[in-house]
Amino acid sequence: MLQDRVRQIANRCNAPCTMVRQATGVCGLWEYDEEVILTIDLDREEDGRWIAEALEIPGVMCYGETRDEAISNVERLAIEVIADRIAHGELPSSSLGVSFRIPDEQLARQ
């Protein structure tokens, strides 16, 4: 089942990653034929950790001690989830053309 596989991928992540929302249903990636551009949302927790989320893939969120670590972790997890969905025929192979964008207002956050 996809949900179990996504959790397995999250558990392999070297940093503490959390599937905060279950990856269920059809995600917006089905609509893309060419390059997939994912938006990363950043926030800082009260304890100082950073959390990054790939907004277009429900449940893909990772923590990091630094902003860059959180971004790197969520990028890796998003790519693994996309690759897994391609392997299971849930996404076209053209979804491998993934790039990430961080809105300017997110980059300004310290």
C-alpha cells in the first residue's frame, strides 16, 4: 500500500522526518506532463528547529537543525516519494524532472 511505502521512505530519512499528514488520494502531481516544480514552505518551531514542507505533496515535511538541513531533507524525501509513485505506476516518468522553489519571503526568514 502506498501509505505504508511512504512511511517506510520517511523512516529511512537520516534526519527526523515526519509524515504529519497521510499521503492519501491523488496529489496535484498527476496534472504535470513535464517538469514538476515543488514549492517549499519553511517555518521555525519554538524550540529552534526548522520545518520544511513540499506543499504539492501532502505529508512531505522534514525537520532540520538549520534551515538548509530542513530544505535538503524535504527535497530528498519529496524525490523519494515521487520515484516511488513512478515505480508503482501512479505518476508518469516525466515527473522525474523535479525542481524546487522557495518563495522570496520564505528565504528572508531567519
